[in-house]
Amino acid sequence: MKDGVNGVALGVFVFFFLAVTVMGFLAARWRRAENEHSLDEWGLGGRSFGTWITWFLLGGDLYTAYTFVAVPAAIYAAGASGFFAVPYTILVYPLIFTFLPRLWSVSHKHGYVTTSDFVRGRFGSKGLSLAVAVTGILATMPYIALQLVGIQAVLDVMGVGGGENTNWFVKDLPLLIAFGVLAAYTYSSGLRAPALIAFVKDALIYIVIAVAIIYIPIKLGGFDDIFAKAGQAFSQVNPATGKPRGALAPGEASQWTYATLALGSALALFMYPHSITATLSSKSREVIRRNTTILPLYSLMLGLLALLGFMAIAAGIKVTNGQLAIPQLFEDMFPDWFAGVAFAAIGIGALVPAAIMSIAAANLFTRNIYKDFIRPDATPQQETKVSKLVSLLVKVGALVFVLTMDKTVAINFQLLGGIWILQTFPALVGGLFTRWFHRWALLAGWAVGMIYGTAAAYGVASPTQKHFGGSAKEIPGIGEIGYIGLTAFVLNVAVTVVLTFVLKAVKAPEGLDETRPEDYTADAGDPGVQVELPPATAGSAH
């Protein structure tokens, strides 16, 4: 690690940061609508984005600073088990091809802004809608915090903010400034800001990965030497566990963990509110279908990105916090000016998803808590104002989380968030294809999945933590170690199916379905297809 502040890298970083800040504020004038005081405009960009804007927005949304830092950091720490992120991002695209166009169509037809809007309209249940909304907000908060952790990792490596003994305000001032800028342009420009900035973010990431995958191996003697050194490092025994540090390929004992984590993560990815927000901002059903065919380009990038973990080992990077491994690799291997470009890619890679996540969480609160339970007669202008304010509060909460808690706590809560958000899958995806599930059965299944997942994760220990030490545990009845979220999901579905049979047998009230079969295949250009506000938006009781 270089002593003091890396002035050249910092200068390049600041240049790009200022550039995207200007873009963020100018985005308010980009595709300006006649009526800006609605969640359709502020929170969904007017539902007007085409194929390429949506592609960059979804890419900026899904491949975050945390991805840039954490995926290779997992490989740096434990070996190829960290590659689970590659198959899960491959699995997810055929999956979303089957249901995202249906969600876009019904949301466009009825003016739904959030997944909870759809769940309420499909099943006639504000209780189930509230459960989905609260889960989405809880799962998103630590995700936003981890974007700030990514910025902080870059600032630490550049030497900005002083050492551990520096006054807390001085140390955290750069992060506070970055947060303030993010909050300001998100408030003023809404979803248009991250959509515009995503172009810069993705261009920088592709450039950095392309250079890194060629330049760093040349400096380290080629991939043969990189894998040989990584294999030697992983074969060394970890004193804390008494086992090898990791492996270049997952062993037989870890194959269930690897497979269930990949599958569970794929099922969960597009349950996150920010993924749906980016999806609903597109202007047509065909935009969604085209995006599912070209988004796998990001999976190719992710596979190359993951190799940086092996390169960090071969380069002799030694860090106490694994999240610093890749930023430190960039500083040690690249010229200072290009290290600044790489740091800017990570920093901007945090700003884009953090903005989308805060908007998505704010929309959930506004539409499915504030409007449904606090002020049913709220006007579109009032909805937009509340959503803007809540987006600020969400970011403040994430900032407090980062500044006051250990970083491993944020990571653990993000892992827990993945377990939680997966429990909304039956209500959302199931509801897109069938009305057979009973609303009360879905709510009971969700509760069982949430309780089991949380309790099981609480009981997982690691060498450094007594609770929430990981996301894998023995699968009941099978005896193999698997992803807790997927086990909870299976329990969720089982409870939902059994209770649906019971509730239908006793003729429990089904709830009103305000959708029609043709709504799920409608497109923007179809005759007679117009956005209709759901009853809750019109101020009537549901």
C-alpha cells in the first residue's frame, strides 16, 4: 500500500465524479415531461426508455460497485466457490424472459409502479401487498449501504480521509460529500439521473476490465503463474478453521452449496425493487424481451472480473479487509492515472445503483404504505413529494448504517436481504401466471419463509462471528449444506400450496382480481391499451 494520498489517482477520480454530478443534475431536463409531478415521471422516467437506455440502466442497476469489489474478493478469500455469481447471472435471463414482459404489460395497463401494486391488484389484499413492500424496503436498505462501502473502500486505498486515528468527521468527509451529491441529484432528477450516468459507468467498467484482463497477467507472468500461485495460497491451512484456505475448484462437499446459492440468487435477483423499477421504466414489452437477450454480455464481463481475485493473490496483495483487495490491486499494478480511472468506475458503479435503490424503496413506501394505509386520497403531486423525501431518508439510513456499524454487519444484512426478498417470489411470479394461490396462503407461506430464513441465518457462525456468519446451512431431510434462502423458499411454496387447498375447501374469501388475461400480453402500441390508475390511486377503497 502506498503511503499518503495518491494525488494523481484522486485527481482523475474527482474529475469523473464531477462529470457525472453535472450529468445527474442535467438529467432533470432530459426527456422532460409536461407533468413532472407524478411517480411515473420521477420514479420511472416517464416509462419512456428504449432498448439501449434500459440495457445500460439495468446493467448499472444489477452490476454494482459491490459486485466489482465483492465477487473477486470472495475468490481472493476462498477460491472458485466465489464464481457462483457467474452461473446465477446466466440462469436469471431465461427466467426473467418468461415473466418480466408479463409484469411490464399488466403494470403498463393498470399504472402499477411497484410489485406491491401488482400484488394488491391481483389478489385484492393490502396485507399481502404490505408484506411484499416491507420485505422490499428491508432487503434494499443494506444493499444501498454496501454501495457506500464500495466508495469507502476506494477512498481508503487512495489514502483519502486519514488513518484510523483521524477525527471521524475528517475521515468520513469524502463519503459525506459523495452522499450529499447523490442525494441532491436523485431528489431533483429522479430515475433519469442514474439512467444517464449509467452510460459513463458501464463504459468505464468495460474499459477497466478489458485493460485489467490483458495488462495485469502480462505483468504477473501469465495466467499459468497466476493460477499456480493461487493454488499454492489456497492449499495453505487457515489457523482459524484448521482447513485449507480455499480451492481452485469447489470440492464435492461444497457442490450443493454452490448450486443452491446460484439457483436461489437467480430466483431472487429480479425480486429486488430496484430491478423492477428499472424494468418498468422501459417504453414497451419488446424492450424487455430484447434486453433479456443482450444482458448476458454483462455475465461475460463478470466472469473476467472474477479472475481479478486470483490476480490479487498472485500479485501478493495483503489486506485485512478482503473488500480492499481489488482496489489495492489496481493501485499497485496500474499507473496512477489509470488507477484513478478504475477507482472512478467503482465509485460511479456505486452511485447508479444506490440512486435506483433509494427511488425503488421510496416508491414502495409511498404507494403501498403511505397511500394504502396513511393517506388514501393523496394526489400524484403529494405522492411524488413524499417519495422524494423518503428517498433522502433511505440514503441517510444507509449512510448511518455504514458509519456506525462494522462493515461485515452490512454484508451479513445484505445476505439476509437476499433470503428475505426470495420469499416474495410466489406472490409476484406465481401471480403473473395463475390466480389459483389463495391470498392468505401466500401471506402464511411468506411468513414461514421469512421466519425460517432469519432464524437459520442467525444460527450460522463463522471464525469471526457468532451469528449471521454466512448464508448456507444443512438442508433439513437431505443432510447437505445448501443456501438458506432456497430452503426457506421451498418451505414457503409448500405452505402456500397446502393452505390454498384448505382455504379453497372451506370457501375462504378470495379477494377481487382487478386484472384480465389480456392485460398480461398487452403492449404499448396495442389498440385500446392505455395506462389506467388502480382503484387505490383514484382514492377509492380497495
